Amino acid sequence: MNTKDLKDKYGEGKTRGIINRAIRAEIPGGAELLDLMDRLSGTDTDITRSLVAIRQQMELEIRKRYDMPTSE
């Protein structure tokens, strides 16, 4: 798979939004994690930082699946 496949499957837009849609659909627990991060947005806690780290790992998995660069 490649970046074009990702965009064909999840639509156009900013890379972060497309990756978030893929995380919700393809990564077990992805939707729940992103929903929780939305509810906690604006807070600065150890839990929030942990959730960000987990989301980054999920993003890395999607980038690997779709043969995307690991940083943009």
C-alpha cells in the first residue's frame, strides 16, 4: 500500500486528519483513544502525555502500512 491508497480509502485533506481516520478504522482501540484525547484536550497531565505517545505509535503503524515517510 502507499499514500495514494490511504487517500483513496480515507479521503483527501491534511495528512494528520487522514491518518486519524485510518487509526479509527484500522487500529484496535484507535477510535476510543482519539475520542478520549478529544475530551482531554487542553489539559496537561501525565495521562495526556501518555495518550499522545500512544497515538504517535499508532500513527507510525499507519505510516508503515501505507509506505509513508515517518515524519513530515
